[in-house]
Amino acid sequence: MNEPVKSVRKRGRVAAFLLAVDAWLDSSLYELRFKLSQFWESATILSRRFRVKGWRRGLVELASEGFTMGAAGSVVMLALAIPSFHATEGDWRAQDDFAVTFLDRSGNEIGQRGIIQRDSVPIDDMPDHVIKAVLATEDRRFFEHYGIDLIGLSRAMSENMRANSVVQGGSSLTQQLAKNLFLSNERTIDRKIKEAFLAIWLEANLSKKEILQLYLDRAYMGGGTFGIAAAADFYFGKPVKDLNLPEAAMLAGLFKAPAKYAPHINLPAARARANVVLSNLVQSGFMTEGQVLSARLHPATPVDRGDRKSPDYFLDWAFEQVKKIAVDMPNHSLVARTTIDMNLQRAAEESMEFHLRQYGKEYRVGEGALVVLENNGAVRAIVGGRDYGASQFNRATKALRQAGSSFKPYVYATAMEKGFTPQSVISDAPITWNGWSPKNYTRGYSGRMTLSTALIKSINTVPVRLAKDHLSIPPIKAMAEAMGVESEVSSHKTMVLGTSGMTVMDQATGYEVLANGGFAGTRHGITQLLSHSGDIVYDWGRDAPEPRRVLSEQAIRSMNSIMVQIPETGTARRAALPNIRSAGKTGTTQAYRDAWYVGFTGNYTAAVWLGNDDFTTTRNMTGGSLPAMVWQRLMAYAHQNVDLKPIPGIDNPFVKETVVAKGEDNKMGEGETVAPERPSMLSGATTRALQDLSNRFAKAPRLQPAPQSETLSAL
């Protein structure tokens, strides 16, 4: 009987405990509710004291909304700022301790690069009129703003609207320095946002004097010079400390457009610009009209530099190559013998500018880049843009642009290495690969065809089917990299049709493997590095790694047997050379943003890209139109009076009389079209165009035009 009693008592205690907990919860919740009610009533009474009515309430609501939007905007601005500040990582203040004098392939001096820190002249040691001339022209309110001059920006916008054109810039001196130190000259909204954030960052981390010092030391001043100290020596043969007011005004005028106002190029324009600077000094209140009168009456006269024009894009690239080669060498003051051929360099610049001037507006294209390699790997010319003074961004070596159909040879080269031949048959039919359904440019399909026909006509479905069913993506990626593509090649399936970003230098290097019999690793721009005492510290032939074979002889024969037909009967008939066998491939990207032609002969390989810096679309420009025409004009000049070499796998370097034919079909493949007939050097004016080139470079021994074939009329 004792056990049941104990059990009942135990349950009673538990029940009593639970009832007590329940009572405590009830009372606590009631008390909390009561306290909250009291708090809410007190808060309501307090808030009534701040309640406003009428027009005051509108102001309060407006301020509240502004605070909310400001908080949200701050979060957005922070998100935009974070990528900008990545550019400030590393020792960005440090200047290179390399000082390199460059020679062309013939031993003639073509320019210098590098600045030793002691060459920088402190601000306090510069004449007062030099500093005033720069600030009056570039940023009058430099010492009053914090990186972004809103008043100056408003004034510039007002003046531009009044003139209905861009007559004043709104960027502060700090913004310009941010662009010079961390960014490129690409005209994009993203770049302007980064520039603004970096300008504020510079103001927060540097004094005004440090910012001005960096600006004067790092700005491009034309003639291959960087910094006002180097410019003073180059243009006037004197240190910056000795500059007089007319000379200071002329140098200050160079910051806006050094190529346009460089006195050794266009002295009248330089003097007119210097007069504008003198007017700015008066308008800003830095000087009086009486103080600048003598400078107006006696303008500066630079030292005679002749008509020297530095190959600045090439020099920038070659300087980077020197730094890689000599990074561990104790002596950084060097003389570099380069591979550049100044005749070809000028011809490349002329061909690019000729066609952009003639057809740029028609095609709505404003920029281009070009690289020429001799087939032994020597870089003979680099065109990184139309105007180095306006933009030092090297589009030939740094701009990543989609390759379009010009990537297809890497796919076909992989197939040839895997045992395919030009006669191998693949179906041109609709295909879907994990939801991706690429189509041909014509939206039509031709059924079974040979690989040769597919590449000549730039069919899209065939290389995609090759990659999907026979090759896979990794071998194609590995092949492109082995052939010399240094940019990151995408592993996505769409890379087969050229969606990876590549540089012009990448393309020239990759195609040069086809022109060089299958060997990679031969590209070079420096043949020797010498100390100033004449000791050879580096020699390409002695110190460079041995070339490596990446394509078999059979693969080279197969590829080149196809690619020689593309300028003859395929998408690149505008690139066909008079009486000379050439090979190549066109490329056009989606919405006509990028157009390529990459081609080679037995002597040279050249890659041409045309497009716009802001990635806007062109007006239906394809690789077979303007890029092919640029390539043709340049290569026709390059092959005058040279010993023609056969393309590897192609016995005869000469075109047969019947091989070049007019095309009937204007739509040949993905984004590729045969250009309409134009009254340019490609028709009966070819001889006159070549003669014009020869006259331009009459000092060269090999510039007389070669006899032209009657087949020109077919081009």
C-alpha cells in the first residue's frame, strides 16, 4: 500500500509545480503587456509633441525620404567603390628603376623608356610660372576641392552646352592622375565611376603637393616622354628649372592632347595652344595681361627634332619584355636591340589610319589594332590604336576582345592532330548542346560537308559538332594555349565559336605557328640587351628557350591547304594579295562589335582588329570587309622586293592566274560577308595605292612598287 501512496504524492508535487509555473507565466505576461502598454502610451504622448502639420510636415517627409534614399545610395556607392580600390593594392607609388634605350632592327635609336627616381624634380624647385601654367589650364580650383570639382564640372558642362561641343573637360587634376596611375583611357561609365572613387581615395591618402608631383612626373607629354622634366629636356634641351614662361605655357598645353600639340610635330598648333594657356593664366587671376604679353610676342621655339615619330605602342610592349628578361640582372640601365622594322611600322600605321579615315564613319568604327610578325617570330610592327597621345592604352597587347570565327582554326587544328583530314565529313545540321543551339549566319544548313568546306565558308555547326562529339573542350583550350594564346581561354562550350577574350598579339602569335611549320615559342621583340659599355647581357639566339613543336607536319599541311582557300574563294577575298599566295581567317562577333582578319604568307603573319573602345556595335562591319582591306594594303607593301617563301605545306608561293574569283554569295558564314566593291586600292587603284606607300617611305631601299599581276582586276 505504501508504493501507491508515494506515487500519488509525487504526482501531486509535480502538478503543484506546474501550476506554479503556469501562474508565474500568466502574471509575467500580464505584467509585460501592461508595461508595454504604458511605454506605448508614453511614446505616443512624446511623439505628439513632435508632430507637425501643414507645410512643415512636407519638409519632414522630404527629409525622411532623403535619408532613406541616401542610406540606400550609400550602400550602392560602396558596392561600386570596392572594385575600384583593388587597383590601389601593391606598391603603386614606386617608379621603375629601369632606364632603357631602344634601337630598331637596323641599330637606329627609336626611343627610351623608364625613369630613375632622382630624375624627378621636386615641386618646390620648379619655377612658379610652370606650376601656375599647369594649374590654370588643368585645374584652377585644385587646392579647393576634394578630388572632384563640382563647380568646375558645372562650368565645363555649361560651356560645352553653349558651344554645342566639348570645349572644356570636367575632370579634376586628381581624377586625371587616378586614370594615369590605375586605369586605362577606355571611354566607359565603369571607368569614370572608378576614376571618381580613386580620386577621392588619392585625396584622402596624399597631400595636394604629392598629388601634383605625381601628376607632373607621370603624365604623357608626347614624343615618347613621360613627365614634365623629361618633356623639358626633349623639347627645349634644358632642365625644367630653367624653363621660361613661353616654354612653360607650351608644355602646359601638352597635357590635353600631347600628340596633337607636340611642337616637334605641329609647331603652329603648339604655339596656338600655348597662347590659350597664357589666356588661362590671366582669366584665373594667376597673372596679369602685362605679365604674359612678352610671352605672347615671343613664343617658345623647341629644339629641332626633325620629323621623328616614336613607335610608342611598340616601345611600351618592348619595355615590359625587357623588365621580364632583366628582372634579376643587377644593371637596369640598358640598351635594347629590338625586332621592329620602322618601314613596316609606318606602313601598318598608314594602312590603319587610311581605312579608318576613308570608311570609319560608314562602318561606325573608331579604333583598331594590328600586329605584324615575321615568320621567325620577330615582332616587326605594333599598332595599339589610332593616337597614342589621346590614349596610351595598347589595344594590340592588352585589350581582350572576342575572337569570333577567327578562333575556329584552333578547333580545326585540334581535330587535325586527332587524325581528321580536310576531306573528313561532318554534318552541317541543327545541333543542341546542353540547351545551347548555335546557328549559321544564313540560318540555313547544307547537310554533310568536308571540314575544308566548313572552314572556308565559316560554318558554325561543324566546329561545334566536332567539339561536342569528337574532341571535347579541354583539348581545344590546351591547343590554343600551346600555340601561344596567353589570355585566359574560356572552358565554356561557346568558346568554340570565339567567345573568349583574346588580344591581337595572341592571335598573331597563334597563327604564326601555322606559318612557321608548327613550332611555337618563337615570338620575340628583343634580340639583344647590352650595357652602356657594350657588353651583351642577353641574346635571344643564345638565351631564349628552344622552340617547341605543337602541330605535326601532317596537321600543318592539312590546315594550310584549307586556309589558303579562304582569301581566294572564301570569306576573305578582300585580303587576297596580288600574285602572292596567302592564308587566313576572318572573324566577326555578335552584333558586329568586333571584326578580325588574321592571315599569313610564307614571310609574314599579321593580325588586324577593328571595333570601338566602348563596345558599341559597328554598322555591319565583318572581318572580310575593313580588317581584310587593312591587312591587304599593309601586306602588299611588306612583300615588295622580298624573296617570297612558300607557306608550309603549300609548294608554290605564287597565285595561279585562275585561282582568285569573284564571289556571288554575299553571306558566307557566321557574321562573315564579302565586302561590296569599293573604289579603293583593291580595284584598279591598287598600283596607285602601292605607289603612294612607296613615295611615303622613299628613303627605304626596297620601296619601289613591284610589278602587279593582271589578276588585280578580279579583286
